[in-house]
Amino acid sequence: MPPTIPFPPMPAAETLADMLPYYAQLEPVLDALPDLVFFVKDREARYALVNRTLATRCGCKDKRGIVGKTTEEVFPSRFGAAYMEQDQSIVNGGASMIDQLELHLYPGRQPGWCLTSKVPLFNGSGQVVGIAGASRDLKANERTHPAYSKLAEVVQYIQENYVQPLNLTHLAQMAGMSVAQLERYFHKVFHLTPRQVLLKTRLDAATALLASNDKVTDVAALCGYTDHSAFTRQFKATVGVTPSEYRMLLHGTLPR
């Protein structure tokens, strides 16, 4: 994982407006990270502060073009609605969402994988006054990490056999590790669990197949899903849209 930057602790605050100056101090650092999207939202899930990367990926030259808007006003309708549901759940439930594997569409409709985290912002009275979140592009440490060589064979096996169910015991034996060691090293090197790697591999294959004219039921079977409805649920939970809607997005036929 990237090293933690020792930012000063946030002082006690009662409103989101009181907190924003703290985050504003970090803007120069956050704006300099092209592979990180950062944002702060109010209780109505409207953007109160964003970094340059988020503005650029939304097609805005000025960050102020996003402030005051919700995801439903910024992203294509199906994606925006899914993100809005996440925000409302966090505001109403007060629970965090940490390292959610998501597939985003970048400019040019190019898909890319991210790990997204969102946390509620509480005031001194324990009330949720907003949300802070970040979405980090998924880039493995790969060969820079000493454990990579032990995991390379396992990753290749997953990529070649993603139609099959995940067998952690077998994968651990391939790497000469315990299951706990395998999961720990996977997270250190790829920032993903073995199960998330399998999910990513399956959905990578699915998004490529959906660009063709294959039936969605055939795509599901080719990607290791015997249950078409389970494939659709998993795809929507991760991508934010159904397989059919994703295909329309790729072809530019789904309205914003």
C-alpha cells in the first residue's frame, strides 16, 4: 500500500462548512495525484470539494463546474444513480465503504478498475454532515515487490481458469504458502484479495465480450457464471449498470 502522509488531525467541527477549510489545505497535494479521485460531499450528496482528477474525468476544465452537483448530474444516468445510492446509504446508515472494487468508464468510454472508499463525516454531536471519499486507480506493484514471483503463477492460473470456482487451498499450495499468507501477499502486491482478482478477471472478460454481439446469457456462461441472474447482479454491483446497459454505453446508445 502507498505510504501514509502524516496530515494534521482535523479540529472539532459542527458543520461541513467548518470542515472544508481543512480539506482545502490539502487541495494542492490532491490535485497533483492523477490516479486518485478525491471528493467531499454534503448530506444531500452534492459535491462540496473535488480534486482536479475528478473534474478532468468528468470533462470539466474547472473544478467549480462540479461543486454543488450530485453524481446523477455529473455521470451518465445509470452510473450516477448507482453512486447516489451508495452516498445515501452512507449518510443514512453512517457506515463506511472501504476498497470497493469498481469498474469506471474513463473519457473515450475506456474501462478502468478502481478501489473506492467512502466514509461518513461526523460532527462533534455524532451527526453525519457529509461524506469524504477517494477512488484510486488499480495499479499493481507487480515486479517491484519481492513476493510477485511467488504470485505470478497463481495469477496466471486464475486468468486461464477463471471459469472455474476459486479454490484457495489449491492456489496457496501452488505458491508454497498458507491461505492466510496468500491472501496477505495478494493484498500487498495487487491491493486485491484472490477473490477480487477472480472477479476482476471475469468482468474483464465480460466487458470485452459485451462489445461483441454475443447474447448476455452466453457471456455469463463464458465468464464462469452458471446463473445468468447472478452474473447480472454481480456485474451491476461492481460496474454500476447491467450488462445490457453497459453494452449500450459502449455503443453510445444509452441516454445520459
